[in-house]
Amino acid sequence: MSIFITGVAGFIGCRLARLFLERGDSVAGFDNFCRGSRHNMKGVLEHPNFSFSLIDLADLGAYRRALCELHGRDPVTEIWHLAANSDIPAGVTDPNVDFRDTFLTTFNSLLLMQELGIDTIAFASSSAIYGDFGDQSLTEDIGPLFPVSNYGAMKLASEASISAALESHLKRAYVFRFPNVVGVPATHGVIQDFMLKLKATPGNLDVLGDGTQQKSYLHADELIDAMLFIRTHAHEKMNYFNIGADDDGVTVKFIAQAVVDRVAPGATITFGHGNKGWVGDVPKFRYSIQKLANLGWRPRLGSAVTIRKAVDEIARQEYGQ
Ligand SMILES: NC(=O)c1ccc[n+]([C@@H]2O[C@H](COP(=O)([O-])OP(=O)(O)OC[C@H]3O[C@@H](n4cnc5c(N)ncnc54)[C@H](O)[C@@H]3O)[C@@H](O)[C@H]2O)c1
């Protein structure tokens, strides 16, 4: 297979590329390094079956030129679209960020797939499309959906565009609704944020919100395993799945303590007010992964073990120890 990955220099994209290469596929990827980096692609960039271009996917002209050139050389069989803005608060401050990096990158990808006759897309969606349902278990068919962040809105709009494209030119789509995913190389996320804060003000960790926000966390190894499982075993035209841990998650307080214990024992933790970390944050969600379990995949690790494992990995990344 000849796989094309957008956002290939990011946290999940570079890991996915590595796995496809190990499997014997040829892989090409684009990224504009707004968050990803060459460093993340160590071991991938040098691979003889990998090619990379530095492209802003929101720039349709540049994207078209590069993809046509690539497709002419080695016809792309499917697109794994992972490029997006991964900083939710940034999209609250300036909604243009999510319009460009989260929606327009999807829209342009679909446009070029139509032009070039590439008929299969795998898309990194998010639990953020659901909005705030409180304690209700989020099944894939719950609704109506009213996202509370611009990021969630642009992911939902992307899913809608994929659905429409299935009526015209796409043959098959895989929509993966990710939970919070952790591991290395970390490019963002609560664990890395806490470590960066502790580096700036050793001795105190200032937490946004009162620490009671509770979410489920999945390790990147398990996420990728689930994505590949779905790609192999789901055969509908539109294959959409929640991917997540099989529990109610852990609190921000738990994560703060795990980070302090690992990298700054004895540091004090100061909590803010209210149960939201920022505007657009969903303080609590319960993810149903029954549909994925029915297909035959279940996570091995719970959220607490996942967090401890990722804290250790990210500590090595940030502190070298
Ligand atoms: N990591 C998570 O917890 C999580 C949760 C839900 C959904 N997701 C989704 O999974 C995907 C991958 O997430 P990640 O954690 O690897 O994030 P990431 O930020 O590490 O990777 C995204 C990559 O996309 C690139 N990118 C962004 N805009 C671009 C543009 N206009 N042109 C070219 N490249 C561009 C960035 O430089 C980055 O390398 C994203 O779509 C994200 O929204 C991630």
C-alpha cells in the first residue's frame, strides 16, 4: 500500500508512519511544523520507503502541487488525515486557527482526493465533537451534537464533509473519535503542560480549574492498535468509532500528583476555581466503547496505569531522566 499521512510530524502521525513502514508499506507525509517537528520523525525520515514535504495544507495551491507530484510518482491508495490544530484554547482565542488547521485541511484533502481519484480516508476525529453531556455515556449515535469548543465544531464539520464526500467520490471512510491520548513524543497535553510549568516555577504547580475534571486517557500504542484494527475489520462505507479506555477516567488532581511525584517530589499543587480548565473544556465525559468492543477490540490498560506510564515517558523526554 502507498499511504499518505497529513500531520506526519506530530505526536500520533510520526508513530503511525513508523508502524506502516515496519509493516512494509510505502509512506509519504506532509506537515507544516506548526506543532510537529523533524525531530519527532527521527528514524522515519531516513527510511528508504518514506518521503516528506513541508507543506501548509490550508494552502490549496501548494497542497495540490505537492500531492499531484507525489501521486504521479507513487499512486496514493489512501489518506490518513491527522493534521489539525491540537491546542483547543488557541482556537477559543482565535477561531481562525481551527478553521484553517482543523477544517480547511480536511476540506482541501477531500477536494484533492476527488481530483486525483483517491477513494479512502482515515480521519482523526475527537470526543470534542460531542460537547458536554455530563454523566451520560457517549455512544456514537447520541445527539444532537453541540460542541463547546471551536476545535470540536471544526472536527464535527470535517466529519460532515467526509459524509457528504461519500455520496459523491469517496468509497470508504474511517472516522476515529479519539479520547485524550498520551505518550511520546508529546507535543501538547496536560502532562507536558504540567512539566513545563514546573520547569518555569519549580516548587509549585499551578493547575487551571479545581482539579475535579475527569476524563479517560488512552496510550498512543493502544490508540494506533485500535485504528489499525478498525481499518482491517470494519467494512461499512462510513466506519465511525469511539476509541477510549474502558473506565470513567481519572481526575486532573490525580495527574498533577503523578507528575509532581515523578519530577518534583515535595512541590505544592495549587488549584484554581471551577471545574473547567479553560473555555471550551468539557469537565467530565464518559465514553462508551461498546461499538468497538463488539467489533473485537478492547484496551488493555486503564486510565490510571496509562497516565503513570505516560508521565514516566514524558519525564524522560522533558528532563532526560
Ligand atoms: N492527542 C490527542 O489527545 C488527540 C485527541 C483527539 C483528537 N486528536 C487528533 O489527532 C490528530 C493528531 O493529534 P496529535 O496529538 O498528533 O497532534 P499534533 O499537534 O502533535 O499533530 C498534528 C500535526 O499537524 C500539523 N499541522 C497542523 N496544521 C497544519 C497545516 N495547516 N498544514 C500542515 N500540517 C499541519 C502540526 O504541525 C502537527 O505536526 C489531530 O487531528 C488531533 O486533532 C488528538
